[in-house]
Amino acid sequence: MLSFMGDIAAKVSTTDAMPGWVVLFVKFLLDICRNIFLDVVLLQRLLHNLLHLVACLRPCRHF
């Protein structure tokens, strides 16, 4: 088994790497997706808290 792994390592060159712009582009996309997800979660929590506040204040109205 060790000789099999040694044969594979010998055939893969050290310069066989992904271009730097691809890595930066993927990081950029992941950063944008994370920001959008956080914005959606924060908006949902804000709306939930606002609706909860309105529901709590509704019985306090005196007409």
C-alpha cells in the first residue's frame, strides 16, 4: 500500500495548483452569501420582536 501512495505522489507536480483568482472569487462569493444570510436572519428577528411588542401592547389600549 505504501508503494501505491508513493507512485501517486510522484505523478502529481507541485505546480499543479488552482489559480489565485479562482480562490479569491470563491472567497468573495462566500462572503457575500454569508452577509445576505446574516441580514435575512437579523431582519426576521427584528420583525418577530416587533410583532411580539405590538401583540403585548394591544391589550393596554384604552378606548
